[in-house]
Amino acid sequence: MKIMSMTTYKVPPRWLFLKIETQSGYIGWGEPVVEGRADTVEACIHELKEYVIGRSAGDIEDIWQVLYRGGFYRGGPVLTSALSGIDQALWDIKGKYYNMPIYEMLGGKVRDKMRVYRWIGGDRPDNVAEEAQKAYKEGYNAVKMNGTDNTEWIDSFEKVEGCVKRVAAIREKMGYKLDIAVDFHGRIHKAMARILMKELEPFHLMFIEEPVLIENYEAFKDLRNHTVTPIATGERNYTRWDFKKMLQDGYVDIIQPDLSHAGGISEVRKIAAMAEAYDVALAPHCPLGPIALAACFQVDFMSINAFIQEQSLGIHYNQGSDLLDYLTDPGEFGYKDGYVSLPKKPGLGIDINEEKVKEMAKIGHTWKNPIWRNQDNSVAEW
């Protein structure tokens, strides 16, 4: 299984795919991307080729360690996302070689189906009650929405009231048929987060995500003591070392490592095990494409503390292409009644439509997240 080549494909709406080929004919797929920095991660992939090509594809752990420890500077979104995609592709190859799903090689399944949620409301949340009702009719039993659009350091209560009214509208229309998660997206500063979390508490949310930016980690202690609502974060954390203090301190109830940012399957399974030891739940971040989602499911199905999975079907980012468009069989994930069924094919459990990938790579993308500004024209968090 000597690695022969590594090829990248930048495809709409905002994804980067990686194909690794071996001399024995096995092919693995990965999804190494930082949303809005696809070109940067692509360059990193090609810079790392010399450490990968010529190696046995089965030496996953050693390759991971070389790519992580082989450079004096390590970690961060770009390097770890490149490493993540390589790791995913190597596990895909190894699973195909041994003709079994990745979770089987890593100890076997702990569940038969995995709960998923649907995004509603868009970047600037709107029409959430109607979209929640639609999601319920589609079979989902959980939704997630952005709490607000851009928010000042200290903002008006009108902004708070708008968020509360949207959540209240879902509860009024759907009752407790749907679980609701609210994503603050790191847009909200500490003082406003404290107010919003208190006002939202009566609606019994499934969780509040990224109440403040992880750079302001010290604020999590204050927010944890301020509410009983579960707090989730972790999409902007990379490797187990970024999660270590968070788990030790106990200010977070749910961690959300991203399989395309946090070191791939190899690393996130270790992060999940660390979280289990601290009685913390796992809900991997994944507003990305089918390869990243397939990698998430491999970890979910072998992690006892995984309780729900983010996925991008119908998400507001997916303009022009959607999650299932790059699969040979769009029914491979087996969505039913708010769950995805156990993948049984070898490797990542999906078959990528390579011709479609090549066709769409000719179009490519230049996706960047928007730059938001406040009323005084100061830059706001997106």
C-alpha cells in the first residue's frame, strides 16, 4: 500500500477534497479545508507531500506524528486541517484494504443509528418557526439556529428580544417535539452573552454553542455559573492539547471538535475518549461536505459520549452544490426520522463520484465569510 500520489480538488460551495492513491490501486478520500482559506490549506497539503508520498498508507499513526511533530511550529487551523484530510484519506484506504468500516477497526460500534440535527434560519436568523416546522416534517427531531446577527460589545435589549422571540416562536409552534440549539457563533461578547443565556433559559435549549469566542476562555467559568443550559464549544480548537484545559476545568458540557480541523479521525477519537473521562458529551462540528461527515460518523459510532451530529444538508452555505451531490449514491447516509443509519461499507463508508468532483473542480470557488460591520462602521464578529 505504498502511497503514490496526492491530488486536491477545490469544489463548490466551499470545500477542498483530497484523493490519495496507492501503487496497489487503493484510493482514499479526505476533506482538508478551512472555510474561507481553501487555497492556503491546499498549499499546505502540497507542502506536506514529501512526508507522505512513498510511505505505506497503513502507517497512519506514524505519519500523523511526523506531520504534527516534524515541524518546529505545529497546530493551528491550517496545519491541522491539512493533517486532518490526510488522516481521513489514509483511514479510508486502510478500511478498504481490510474490507471493513473504520469504526470496526477501532473497536466496533456502540450504537445502531446516530442522531443528527438540521440548520434553520440562515446567517441572519429569520423565519425560524416555519423552517423548524418544515424540518420536523422532513423527519428531524432537533434543529440549530444562529442566535443573532452581528452584535455590539454592549447592544440594545432589542437585539436580545429578537433572539428570544424567535426561539419562543419555535416553542409556540412545535412545543417540545423539537430540541433547539442556539449558536452564538462567537459573535456575542461576554456581557451580552450573560443576558441572552439568562433570557433563553425558560425555553430549555438543548445547548448554547460558542457563547463567546474561545480566545476569551476565562469567560466560560462565569457563564457556566450563570446558567443551567448546557454549553458547547470546540470547533475552533485543534488537537487534544487545545481541549485539555477545557476538559480539566469543567466549564463546558459538550465539545465540538471538527474532523476536518482537529486532526482527523486519529485525533478526534482520542479527544472523544478524553471527554468521556470528564463526563463531557461529544457533538462533532461539521457544516462541511460528505467526506468530513462520513469521517464524523466513523467516530460517532464508536464513541459512547457522542449524542448528536451536525450535518450540512440544506444549510445556508450550500449554494450551488449540496452535501449529497458528490456521492455516487445520494442515499448512502440513510437519513430517517432524524437519524443516520450505521455505515456498513469499508473505509469511510461512502463512494465519491470522482467524475463529478473533477467536473466541479473546474468551476472551483473563492468562498470567503462576509465582513460584517456595526452601525458605527467598526468591524463585527461574523
